[in-house]
Amino acid sequence: MPRWKALPDELDPQVKEFATQLRRLVDRGGLSVAALSDRTGYAKSSWERYLNGRLLAPKGAVVALAEVTGTDPVHLTTMWELAERAWSRSEMRHDMTMEAIRIAQARAALGEFGAPPATSASASAAGGGKAPRRAGGAVVTPGIAGPAGVSPAIPSQPTAPDANRREGTRSRGPATPPPAAPPGGGRRRLSMFLAGVVGVVVVVAAAVLFLTGGDGGGKKNQGGGASATSATPSTGTSSDLPAGVKCAGAGCTGKDAEAMGCSGDLVTTAKTVTVGATTLEVRYSRTCGAAWGRITGAAQGDSVRVTAGTTTERGSITATGDTIAYTPMVAVRDAAAAKACATLASGQRGCTA
């Protein structure tokens, strides 16, 4: 009987690949789920959800697993970043679907309450064919007795001049009957329908902006514009850099992006191309003024290189079971200046535009 259950079919491929890698590391370390819990400090029930694809493991658990199994945490956290973005996209699609369902239900419910009010003809029919009379501010329906069977008295209506005088001083009630509500309630239903349509458009627009933004938003991914093409710093460190960032511009060339604090929230995917079953990317950090190449879904013997001007950096997969490799950084003014190429163990090659 296999140790692991099949992962859910609806999982995003990136999340499924990450969960499979976690299982492989646990198997390689010869760990049971209980032992894994004891050695990492995360609950056994939590690890069962992480390893079965029901919940994405937090970054802290991933780093703890890498320490327990003797795995390079940099490569594992890179896979976690991809899985985390895929998981967020899946949640966004689910939220969009639920939002659309709720809006449709609200529109249907509002339609039920939009029935036209009773007209004078229907009121007459309900009163035995006799139309109601108005006296002052009260409506008196002939043929309907008041309390204890006594018919309600109908006060005399003031003449027009008397009514005008009362309006000029202090009115105790409306001198004329209030206007009847417009039949059908059509305008109200139309307004509610338009409000529902606007809500759907807003939700869809927000989802499109999120899904097309890639790792860090559309403007960052373009790498263009006046602000993106400004000169990168020529020094390796600067007091103006955010906390945790250890290099900028030429000072980043040949260095590891994760170690220099240039990844995480500061990185975007500027270019992507598929080479065989492997995904090749140009990763770009505007803050650090640097780019690097990365391959995912790769195998042992696959390699990647990134070139900017006359500078080239290389990376490759040397260990069995690893699926991600990336190069050191090269300094660039914008993402368009960097080009990444992959060479697979099968001999297949490909480059970004």
C-alpha cells in the first residue's frame, strides 16, 4: 500500500510539484509524520495537510524541513515562492466565483421584492368596487366599518383658500393627497440591476489586474518607463537601500539574489519561456538594479545562464531530485537588458526574447 495519497486533481501544477518535493524530502530522510512534527516543531496534523496538498506549508515550516533533511533552503524556498503565488491565484479565482454567485443571488432576491404596488383598480376591486376617499391626511374606504362597527367619520375638506392659509402658517397634515407611487417599480429594479452589473465588472477588473500582474504588478514586470530606466547605482551598498538589501547595481554582479536580499517582495518575473518541460525566466529586482536567470521543473544536468552586455553568469542542477536552478545576478538598468538561456540534459536549448 503506497505511503502517500494521491494529490487532489484540482491543485495548481506548481502547488502539486511543491507538495511532491516535500514528500520526496521526507521519504529521503526516512521520517514519519510524527518524527517530522517532533523535529520541526509543527503539529502532526498540520504536516498531514501540507503533505496531502490540503494546505500550503508556511515558509517557516519549509525552512525547518530543509534543516532537518539537510537540504539547501534557498532552492526549497524558491519553490515555495512559486507555489505560494499559484495558491494565491487559485484562491482569487475561487473568490471571484463566489462573488459572482452572491451577486447573482442578490439580484434574484431584489427582483422578488420589485413587484408593482397595488393600483387604484386593484384597490377598488378589493373594496367591492368602491374607490377610497381621502379626507385631510386620512384615507377612508366606504363600506369598511371602524371600531365596534361604527363607520369612520369623514371630516369636511377645507376650501382651497383655507388650505393655502394653513400652508402659510403651520400645517398639521397634508392638505392634498400625497402623490401615488409610480406603478411597476421599474426604475428601482433597473437601478438595482445596474448596481449588480457594476459590482461584477469591478470584481472581474480587480482579478484581471491581480492575475496579469505576475510577481509584483504590471508596471514592475514591464521594466520600462522613465523611472525603470534610471541609472542603477554603481556601488555595492548604499544607505538608501531598504533594510535587508545588501547590494545595488554593479555591486550585485556575481552574487546570490537570496543572500543579498534582492528576492522576495523585491523581485518580479520579467520574461518567461518554456523549453521542453522546463520553465525559463528572467528574474529582475528594480531595487537592486540586477537580474538573474532561473529554470523550474528541470532535471539533473540542466543548466541556465543570464547575459547582460558582456557579463554572463551560469547556474545548473547537479543533485538528483532538485528541480530549480538559478544564476548569480548581473547588473542591469532595466529588465530588457537581460537575456536568459537554458540548455537541457537532453540537448534541447532555448532563450528568452
